[in-house]
Amino acid sequence: MKSVVSDLASYGGAPAFPEKLHVGRPNIGDRDVLMNRIGDMLDNRWLSNNGPYVKEFEQKIADYLGVKHCIAMCNATIALEIVARAAGVTGEVIVPSFTFVATAHALQWQEITPIFADIDPKTHNLDPEQIEQFITPRTTAIIGVHVWGTPCVPDVLETIAEKHGLKLMFDAAHAFGCSHQGKMLGGFGDAEVFSFHATKFMNSFEGGAVTTNDDELAERIRFMKNFGFAGYDQVDYVGTNGKMTEVAAAMGLTSLESLDHFIATNYKNYVAYREGLANIPGIRMFEYDEAEKRNYQYIVLEVDADGAGISRNRLVELLHAENILARRYFYPGVHRMEPYSSLFPHAGLLLPNTQTLSEQTMILPTGTAVNPDDVARVCEVIRFIVANAAEVNA
């Protein structure tokens, strides 16, 4: 696409950024430390199957979050599938549609039906007031999602789950390093699932983890992630291969050691964006509660087309032309994806906030690959687009 913004600004047609500025560009940490760990792993010839780096990674996460158990996994999707099975979840489970599709797929894959409830337009999280109307005799669990690392009022959901005798899990893919009322996320409900995918601010190349304070549940999860083996040649459960590799754990440990730096960089970018995007008509930046611990890994905008004079989709399109690879989130909403759009064709009627936000929300690049000058330029481009909305929409 041609750089309309650059043409209007008389930049000679060149995009605002000569190279693409990505959302989710991986943080790396200390390369020398990582390579030393990989060398040690190769010398030991222990590449998988609960090696020393996986054990160390699990213990350090458990200590950091203040939980009894951490079980490292190959990825968060498999982790969520195993947690649901280990917890005995069947029938129907209440989830938000404003989430990554894996939250629902982890259930549907096991022939468990996700039932979509609406979200709070201020927090973007599952609205507790919406949950109880969806509880039926077939409901066995609730999965809350800590969207953007903002807690999904876990104490309120715990009360609802206890009242109705439901299991409660949290998709905490966005929320490593975040807290609720001073307590680190990871120990709420029956279990919480974290993602350490490459796009997350703390990554293990590809990976995830389950955290829980339930001893029996933790034991079942450990068996199930390793084909159900309870001993050398003893299988006690139906299981799968959910194990984290040693090289992934080595990267995870290296990321953990740079955690404070990653969060400080994200926060610096967050403040710069907040200042640079202030008072732009129709543009609202999602703000974090700085009294709690947050990882600030997402720079989230809501675009009101009436106020900005331009739609979210058109804004993203124009930013891409400037090599600013912003992304729509969570578009179009899981309820409008397959197989859910066919199974629940009228779900949108009960999800007005989800429908609206899925048409308005987008995220901007941040992380250690983005510097303050980059942030200032992105803000300049967005401000220019909105100020010239009539022309760029022509």
C-alpha cells in the first residue's frame, strides 16, 4: 500500500519507518548467558524429559509467584487443555469471546462447549455480572482471562464458582508478573496458565506453565503432560506430550533474569505513548493500575470512528503503510470465528461490549526492540492521520 501519510506530509513518499516496526518482537535477554546454558545442556546431553533447567525454571517461577506448584509446558494451549482434563471439566464452560482463540479451542478440542459471556467495557475482562445468567446444569467451570495483564477480578470469580460448585481456571497468558490486591497472579482459582511464547514480554522461545496450590491437581497435571506415566513403565492416566524442552527452559531462565529490565522498558514506552497520544480526538489509550504490579507489555488503543474521523481498520491500514505493524485485537471476536460462528450464530446479540471493542481495539509496537524515538514517531504519525482524517479517507 502507498504511504498516504508520507505523501500528505511531503516526505517524498517514503514510509515513516524505513524498516518494519513489529508488535511482539521478541525480547532476548543476555545472549552470552543463554549460549552458556545451551552449551552446558549440550555437554550434559539432556535435552528434554524434565531436565535440570526445566526443574530450575519451575522452582524459580513458583518462588516468584508465591505458589506451591509450577508445571512447565511446551505451550500454554496444551497447558490449558491438560488443566481442563485434569480438573475433570466437562459439558459447558463460561469464557469470554474477547480473547485469543486458543482459550476456546482448548475446550472445543476436547468436546467441551465454550459458552461466551460479555466483558466489562472498562477493563476488557469477563464481566462477573454476566456470568451467572449463563450457568446451566451442564456448566462445570469458568475460565477467566486476565486481558492485557489486568486481573479478571479473581476473588469475585472465586465467590461465584464456589457458590455454584464450579471449577475455576484463569488464562493468564498476558499476566506474568502482575498482581491483584498485592498478591501475584498465579495462585487464584484451581489453576492459572501462563504463556511464554516468543511474542510475550518474557519468553522461553515457545512455552507455557500451569501454577496451582492444589497438590492433587498438580500431581495429575504432571502425569498427564508426560503421557500419563506415573513410573518407569507405569501409566495411570490418559496423557499427552506437553513437556517443555531444556533449551526452552534455558531461554525462560535467561528471560527471568532480565524481567525487571523488560518491565522497566515496557513502562517507559507506555508512559511515552500515554503522553504522545494524549488529547487526540477519538483515541483512548487503555491505562494500567500503577498501584499494582503490571508488565505493561501491551499498548492498547480504542478508536472511536465518530470522534477520530477514521475507523480502527483504516488507521491500522495506514500505519502498516508507514511500516508500523499495529494489530487489531481481538478481532473479530472468537464467537465470530469457526466453528463457533456456526454453533452459536446469534451469540453476538448477547455480547454487545465484545462486539464494539473487537471493532475498536488495536495494539502498538513496544518492548526492547522499540526506543523512545520510535514511540515519538508513531505518536506523531497517529496524530497526523487523525488531524487529516478527511484527506486520508478520501
